[in-house]
Amino acid sequence: MSSTVKEKHVDRSATESIRPAGTFYIETYGCQMNVADSEVVAAILKKHHYYPVDDPEAADVILVNTCAIRENAEQRVRGRLQYFNALKRKQGSHKVIGVLGCMAERLKKKLLEEAISDLVVGPDAYRDLPRLLPEAMSGHKAVNVLLSREETYADIRPVHLHSDGVSAFISIMRGCDNMCAFCVVPFTRGRERSRDPRSIVDEARWLYDKGYRDVTLIGQNVDSYRWTGPGGESVDFADLLARVAETAPDLRVRFSTSHPKDLTEKVAMTMAAYPNICKFIHLPVQAGNDEVLERMRRGYTREWYLDRIRMIRRHVPDAALSTDIIVGFCGETEAQFEETLALMEEAAFDHAYMFMYSERPGTYAARFLQDDVPTEVKKARLERVIALQRRLSLQSNRRDVGKTFEVLVEGPSKRDAAMWRGRTSQNKMVVFPFEAGTAPGRYVNVRIDDCTSATLLGTIQPAES
Ligand code: 5AD
Ligand code: SF4
């Protein structure tokens, strides 16, 4: 063990009298699934007497849970790994540097050959960490990148290392069977599988009892959640949503990510039926032109997508919508790109994540399509979608000025400690002055007085009697 461990960094709560196996520090990149996975890893390690520390210098084991979705995500991780290797040399220690997650799965042993890591563990192999870590700590390189058809970590209660105590993710499924042409995820996370609904509901109840008031059910494609029990009973995503919503009326339930080809009317109706299911859907469209969508192998057309939105609005008129957009996919012409802009206007998205297409080795697009849109053109298109979305977000926020929303308080505002922040059911961030009785996990009514494109600004209103 490193002798530089500072007492204040060490959480010895559960295992006071047991000899520690070491300390670990974990850093997470990429999506919500990775955040949830790091919490599973922390739980596995704590159970085996490794203690979390929040300073990499004090750690015997540094773990980086990585993302491979775009080239620049991998570059960022490589920069961090170089930094950790330099730290290890500087300290002259026997630190283990481990790569977890999607880059581990994509690059496998190459990461060992490049000498930037001692341990490589893919997303389905975290239960093997207690065996692999001692190997790596004794100087042997250790790898497990086996993908599984069953693993859902259903029985592992995550350890929330960096939590606000109000919001948490619950992983409901793993993997992805969609095979979108641009996407590396099916290769890094394997086949789709759903988690036992009882363990999901139990986790929601456990979180609620600990004071959490907002859970997000996460998976690469939540709409294809399906569990078939031993007696043949079948639970689909809408059924699961209802079951989790029934945990408690003041537990907010969110979900992400939906796929336009699989999102059902039953899900929208379930959202409408339960006030505590948040009125917000993240529905990635990726592009607004049918030929591009077909090349992307998304399985729907522009019209189908717009029809899904109409369907959502019919059942949930106050729903907010966000999306993902890729610009500069293989063969995208200027006219095709402009259909993306037009679709964004038509859908009036409240929020969007926007990316330049980045070719990923092994995907359908890398094998069969030409990455032929020049970087300069991609950049210019990205700027245009960002500018448009900023305008749409501002318009959406302006429509909220003067209205009053129920806001779940998350904590003090990051910018100004005299202000507090929380979110509406529609997932909009609201900032408001502190008032007595305001505390994380409480609900307050906030009247919106002003806004930017990113935030609503308001004042707490007295509770209705
Ligand atoms: N290049 C750019 N963006 C991508 N995404 C997935 N793969 C790529 C890629 N190769 C985006 C999609 C997806 C989001 C998570 O990341 O928009 O919905
Ligand atoms: Fe990144 Fe996709 Fe892996 Fe999430 S699933 S970490 S977004 S590559």
C-alpha cells in the first residue's frame, strides 16, 4: 500500500476492523451507463476491502472508466492515462493503472502493449476485478474483456461515490443490438439484455429510503427493455416504468435513452398516467434526411420521427424533448444537412447534444462507407446546429417565463452559493434564491422570472394551502 494515503481521503465506514487490500481512485468518462458502472465497480471493490480515495496520488489503484464513442473521447482518456503514468513514475510507486469500459473492450491487449496500463477490464467483466487486481498489484499484467449475454450486475447495490444524495441512475439493461452504422457501442458493450424488474424496483425503493428523490432508468435503448420471468410473465418498458413510479408518489422517475423506432404509445400513455414520471424524453434523431438516416441504418424516416413526436405531444402535451444530432455523416450533402436544421425547427427541441461524425474502426460505416465530408465542413455544420439549438432552447425557456413549476432541489448553485438549483419535471435547470426550508431532496414551487438559453431563473412561491 502507498504510504502517502491521507486519512481524510479514506472511507473506512463499513469495514473498520478488516485489513485493507488497498486504495482506489476511479475517474469516469462517457455516458450515464459508465457513471452507473463505476458505481458497480466501487461496490465490488469495497466489498473486497479496497477503500475509495478522491486523490489519485493517494491511490494504490487508479481506474479510468473510458468511452470510445468518438475519436476525441479516446484522445482525452489517453491524455489522462499519460498523466497518471507520469504521476506513478514521479512517486516511484507500484500503483496499478487500469482501463475499464468501452476503450478497454475496443483495444483490449493493445493497451498493455502500448504500456499505458497494467490492467484492462471490459464492461461485462467487473466481477473479476478482485481476482485481477492482486495479479496486477504483484506486477503481472491482467486482462478480462469477455462480453456476456447475461451479466446485468442485478444483485450489486451500487456505491454512489460522487452523489448529491438526490438523483441517481439505475441501470435497467446492458448492451445494444441496433447496429447503427456509425456506432461502436454494440462492439464495446455486447448484446442487449434486460435486468430482472424486481431488482430494479428494489433498488428504487432502497434509494428512496436513503433520501433519493429522482431516479433515471438507463440503458442504451430502454424501449426494447423486456424481461420474461420463469413463469412466462413478460414485463416491457412501460410496465417497468409504472412499477418504479409506484415506489412512492414523490419519487421522480426519468429514463434515457429512447429509440424512435421502438418508442411505444404505451410508454407515452404511462408517462401521462403517473404525475411522478417526468415529462421529458431524450429521443436521438441523428439526422433529418431520409437517405442519411438510411445510410445510418437507424430504422426510421424523418416522417416517422416527426410522427413519434406528435404522438408524444398528444399524450403528454407538456413534455420536453431533447435529441442527439450527428453532422457530416458519410455522404451528407449541404441540402441533406439543411433538412436536419429544418427538422430541428419543426420538432422545436428543448435541448440537443450535437456532434461531428467521427469514424470508429470496425463499424458498418468504417467498413462500407466513405468518411468524405471534410473536417472544415463538419465544423461549419456543427456551428450552425449549435447556434440554431441555442435559439430554440432560448425560445423554449422564454415560453416558461411567468409560469410556476414544481422544482426538486438538488443543492446550492455551482456559480453562486447564495442561490440554489433544482430541476423541473421537464429536466430544465432552475436557479433561485435560498429560502428557509430549502434543502436538497425537497420540492418547492418556483415562479420563473427570467431565463438564458441554458437556465431558468425564478423565485420560490409559497406552498398552496
Ligand atoms: N461519431 C459522432 N457521434 C456519434 N455518436 C455515436 N457514435 C458517433 C460517432 N461515430 C453520437 C450519437 C449518439 C450519441 C450518444 O453519440 O448521436 O446518440
Ligand atoms: Fe461511450 Fe457509448 Fe461506451 Fe457510453 S456506451 S461509454 S457513450 S462508447
